[in-house]
Amino acid sequence: MGNSTIDFEKEINTLNARGIEINYYFICKTKLFLFMNNIGLEKNHENVKLGKLLHENRYNSSNKNKEVIIDKIAIDFINIKDEYIEIHEVKKSDKMEVADYYQIIYYMYYLKKLGINSKGVINYPNQNKKKEIELNNEYIGKITSIIKEIEEIRNSNNIIPPTKKKYCKKCAYYEFCFS
């Protein structure tokens, strides 16, 4: 049993990314770099506040839908099934759908490393829409590659120059990047 604990710890310690970092990797690598270097501008940003309010009002009305934090990951809520757990992420809209997918794929990958079978669901309550995701070998290959790139960004001392995108004006980091 001692060996499995060592293997478990080794596996988990290689996963230094947080779910939000996976999400930011797809949205904006400048934002990711700033966030990883403790330049957090989102706490008081209006869009972030609206997203939290939506989650609390729509999904946290009962004790069963409370955020679940496991080490470095924070899952919005879970449903326990017979053979797996169903993990849920709540998002305001599907405009950043690829980032949302990979965030929940990372959570499923992380849980798999813990020996927990899971399936993912992204909830878009404003659009009355759900997307279901299952972890597969293709996703595992992509997420391991993304984790390596995030570690390279974490270990870099060079800020990644911002690239203006259509959604930048709604970002908490906009003035930092483009003023």
C-alpha cells in the first residue's frame, strides 16, 4: 500500500495547473501569465461578479450543488452516479466553449489520476443548454501537452505580449494590456 501512495503523490504532483489556468490558456496567454504571476484583476470585475451570481442563484439553492475543491481544482458541483461522478461547470455563455471544454477535460483527467471515473457537463443556464463530455485518449493527449505548455509559461520570466481579440474589451485585464 505504501508504494501506491507514493505513485499517487507523484502523479498528482505533476499536475500543477489549476482549472482556471487551463481555461485562460485558450482565452489569452497574456491573461494566463499575469494570473500565474499573482496579478489578479478579476475579483471586482463586473462579468466575474455576474457569473458568480448566476451560479449561486441557479445552482446553489440546495446543499447538493456546492462547489467541490480537490487540491488544485474547484468543480462547481457534482452528482454522484453508480459507476462515476458527474462533474459540472457553470458558464455564463458558450462564447469560450473550447476553453470551457478543456477546463472540464482537465478536471476529468485530474480525477482519473486519483482513480475516480467521471463524466463532465458544462451548463450554460442563460442559454438553457448543457454539453456532455467524456474523457478519451485524444483528450488525454491534448491535455498533457497543454499542461506542459502551461508549465513553460509558469517558468518563464517574460510576459507574453497581448493580442487584441474581439472579446478583450470585456476582460478585467483590458486596461492593463491596452492602455
